[in-house]
Amino acid sequence: MSIAEQFEQKISQGDLPKPVPKFLVIAGRAALWIFLALVVSLGSLSAGVAAWFMTDPVALSGAAAGASWIDLFLQALPMFWAAIALLCIVLAIIIFVKSARGYRYRRVYVITACLVSFLALGAALASAGVSDAVDKMAHEIIPQYSGLSKPRMLHLMKPEAGLIIGRIQTMDGTRLVIRDPGGGVWEVRLNRETNIPVHLKIQIGDCVRILGEASSTIHTTDAKDIRPCPRGIRRLPPQAPPLIERR
């Protein structure tokens, strides 16, 4: 009796489990690779958004920010996306190693390839403007997402140090009226010494940060420097005006 006949006899007698149908094997492998593609896509998007936050030229070069790239990385939003990217990298490595041919490759090569791929794809997506769109979608879809920007808001909203941020309500050639994240209204006076970058085209509804001499009692400030809000704060929700009780 040949080996094939011996195996067939054992299968018919129930000594061995029946072989898995070929279409199930193919379907399982296809599902595994589809899941791997989804993990890589999500991880690349997350890595791109984290890099997009950390390479914000406004936050890095603005005088009002006063934060290094390490400070920016430790903020809640970049860490949120970096954690998702790290989780996806780990999942991608596990899936690839456990795949049918994953045993052929040394794990150090697999880990290096995954890291390089995620960083390269993330940088490409950030450069193409996809990260900006993902951040906007997260603000619209995830209710708690906007709350992750509060640490940076608190860092930039320090009236006692002359730092305020807010969304422009009205503007003319000599002043701006902005509403801060807490709903307070500020009058920002402009003069010849106010430094506004040539490329900055501000308009009503934009989020700006202002360095100047602020008075928290009468909510006015003489602006020395005006910059756009850094990434992650530009979409801070406009606050409704405070209710005035009528007696």
C-alpha cells in the first residue's frame, strides 16, 4: 500500500482530519493579505498625520509658540496618531511573520522594512495633503477628538504673558475682534509695529494667535505679532456668545 493510500485509509477511518478545501485555504490567505493591507493603510495614514503635526512650520518658527519639536511630539494629538501607527506596525509585523511564506525572512529585516515603509508612505501622504484631510475628518467624526488639542490651547492662551488665540469675528484695518476657546471676546488693536507676515491672508473665521500686551480685565491687546494657529488648533470650534440675563 502506497503512502497516499495509507493517508486516504486513515482519513476514511477518521484517524486523520479531513483536508481543508483548497478554496478555503485561498480565501483565508486572501483575507489575511487584505487585513494586512488595511493595517498598513491605517498605519501609514496615522504616521503621516503624526509627522504632519510635528513638522508644522508655523508651530516651529512662530515666536508665540515657544515649543521645540519634542514638546510638539509630546502633545496629545501627535501622540494619539503615533500610538495608532505603532500599533499598526506591530500588527503588520505579526501578520507577515505568521503568513505562509513569512518564515523565510529574518524578523529584523521584516521589522526594518515595515518601519521604513510606514515612514515613507506617511511622509508621502503628509506632503500630498492627505494628513490635513484626515485630521479634518477626525474632527467631524470623533466627538472627543477636538478635546485632545486642549493642552496646546492652554499653552497658547496665556493672557498674563500676552499670548491669546481665537477665531476672528470681525476685522478692519485697525483692529480685530476674536473669540477665544472659552468664549471670551477680545479686541485686538493693530498699529504700524504689528508684525503680520506678508504671506498671511487672514479673514473672518480664521484661527489666529497673537502676541502682545494683553489686559485680561477689559479683554484688549495691542498686537505685536500675529500668526495663524498651529495644526490641531486651527479647527477649534467657535464658541457661542455668552448669554446675558435680562432683569
